[in-house]
Amino acid sequence: MDIVTLARIQFAMTTVFHYFFVPFSIGTGLVVAIMETLYVTKKDEFYKKMAKFWGNIFLLSFAVGVVTGLIQEFQFGMNWSEYSRFMGDIFGAPLAVEALLAFFLESTFLGLWMFTWDKVSPKLHVVFMWLVFVGSMMSAFWILVANSFMQHPVGYTINNGRAEMNDFVALVTNPKVMYEFSHVIAGAITLGGIAVAGMAAFRLLKKDSLTELSRTVYQKSLRVGLWVGLVGSVAVLAAGDFQMKAMLETQPMKFAAAEGLYEDSEDPAAWTVVAWMDEAKKERVFGIEVPYILSILSYHELSGSVDGMNTINERLIEEYGERNYFPPVNALFWNFRVMAGFGMLMLMVSIVGLFFTRKKKPILYEKPWMLWIVALTTFAPFLANTAGWLLTELGRYPWTAYGLFTIEESVSPNVSATSLLISNISYFTLFTILGSIMVYLVIRTLKKGPDALEAAEHEEPTIDPFAGGAFNE
């Protein structure tokens, strides 16, 4: 493989793996905050046990997310030094604010939340968790400020061959920021709710081996998770609709590729359910279409056509010069449908799950096949989020900063294919180990269940600082 391809593989690998844990941390942090809030308002000890239990899984995701984030930033300097030289003045500013402000806020209050159970009032303690959630959203915001510039550059000037920031306010108020931020946060909320509900469902499948405490905690957790998943899923649909309309205006090539349109659509425009494109010949091999739907999705009207990639490519050549502006069409087309399909699945599972866990007739808890559906849905938000980011990043091809700097121009000039291959293998091995450890620890925590926390609370406090559990008191 050539250097550019290997560098792109490494960026994709580090980004996708890191992004498994970012929305997981944000979403589970919200779920834990809601559970503890229910404890404070309802005075129900079960909600306190739920907050403590799921807080352990949140802490695992937070720790792995920090490690993978450091690796991702490291590979920027290693493989994309030309990009850093060109964009460092702009890209570095929001990342610095994220590290110095948002991450410090998040980590400081996380420490207070971990070590002050029963040492401060419940009302103050729950505030710590909400501030952790706010800090995590602030982190996401500043990172998305940087990414939004790459999608839609604003507030800059080109000086001595470098992009330099001349308007910080324009950078922060970039319209792409709020589209991306709302979509990412809604997706994280959905992930947190669905993951908690799904993991609880996995354990409820073992109901014969569960104590009354564990069964109650998992049943309550499943329902809280489904409520959070429902709110998140609805928010994802709304945010995705706004983002798709913005994409049609600012990145029409990405939009056309996601719909598999090489030629201009008819008016009204039909939406393609499934298709396959011959990217070499730049034509669609086959496709199944539904009339009117693309016009409705694009313009919220029964009429309106959409420009195809061939037309858009001609416009881009006139604006930026002769080059191949066609992104990987099949990848974008199918990633969009994976993202949207799993999004609808999570919405339906949340609605149906809440209906069948209502007080009058909570039959879901007694039906293994229903529990299996909820349990397997655990993986849906991870797949949907990954597909969404692949759509976002691959669709910007051939640019790293849209219209300013290309992928080929961004790669470090002093890296070799051999060094990239070795580092790719090293990163893949490291991620495999980290991921395996994370999965193992989550499964172990779930198997131990809330009973382990109950037992720990009744143990006599130790005075030996080197004894196991000394810092849990």
C-alpha cells in the first residue's frame, strides 16, 4: 500500500476505536446522573444502587476513552504533520480549550463524584455527576468546532501558505458546529440509554441465578435506559434532518454520493432504498427506488430535484481545478443506510420496550425472545455512530479542510510505508488488547452485579492503605 492509504487507515482506525468510547461515556454519564437524581427526588435506595453500579461501567469507558484519545492526537503529529503546519493555528485553538477547560472540569468533578459518596449531601453529590456530563458535552463541543472547520472553513485567512485564524467568534458560531454537535450529543444519549437497557436485558436473561436485588436493579435500569434511548432517538432524527439539509447546501457531493446519484434526479426525486454503484464507470448498476421520498427528505416538499455527482464534479473542477472529486460512493451510500436503519431500530425497540414494561403488564421481563431483542440492540448504537462518522469523514474526499487542503498534501513527508505499516499493526494490537480488557471488565462487572456493591457497603472499613478496597470506603 502507498503512504497516503496507510495513513488514512491509521486515522480511521484510531478515530473509530476512540469514538466507541466517547459517546459511551457521555451517554452512560447522563444515565447515571438521571438515576442519582431519581434517588435524590424519590428517596428510593434502589436508584442509588443503580447509579453506583452503572457508574462503575461509566468509569471504565471514561478511562479507555482517555487512553485512545491520547493515541489519536499522537498520530496527528506523526502522520499528518503537513496538515498540522497548515491548520495548526486554527485546529489547535479549540483543542487547547477542550483540554484546559472542558476536560479539567469533567475529570475534577468525576474525582469528587467517585470519592464523596456519603461524605457530602446527596443533593450536592448528584450535582457533581451533572457537572461531569456538562464537561463531557463541552469537550465534544470544542472538538466539533475543530472538525466543523474541516467541513466548512470560516474565520480564517491564508498567510504564507498557512491558514490563520482571524475571527474566533466565526469559528465557534460556524453553522456546522451546531448541526454536528446536536447530532453527536443526541447519538451519545441514545447510545447511553440503549447500552444500559441492553446490558440489563442480557443479565435478566439469567433471571434464575439473580438475587431479588439484582433483578430489581436490572429491571429498573432497563426501563430508565429505554426512556433515555427514546428521547435520544427522537433527537437524533431531528438533528439528522437539519444536518442533511445543511449537507445538501454546503457539501452537495457528499449528499449525492450518500444517495447514489451520478445523474441529476427527476422532479420529484425518488429515494433509493438499496443500490450498487460501479465507481470506475461512474454509474449505478442497480437500485430500488421509492417515488417522492428524496424530495420530502431534502426539501420537506413533494417536489424538487437533486443534483447528481457528475454535475457537481463539473462545478468543483471549475472552482478548484482539475481533480477527481468523487468520494467512495458505495461506502457512503451504505454507511448512511446503516446509520439510519439502526437509528430507526433503536427508536422502535425503545417504544415497544417501554410499552411492554409498563406497570400494568410488564411481560417483556418474562419473555426471553423479547429480552434477546433488547439485549442485541446493545450493539446497534455503536454501529450507527461508526457508520455516521465514516459518512462524515469519507464524504469530504479529497479534502482534509474542505476546499483548502487535500489529503495528499496533509501527509507527513518523512514517514515511510514501512513505518506506517508497523505502527498500524502496533496500534491494531494495542486496540485489540484495550478493547478485550474493556469487554472483559464490563462483563465481569455485570456478572458480579449490584450484590457486590451491597456486600462492599457492609464490610468493615480497613485502616490498611495497601489492603484491597481501602479506597472504596
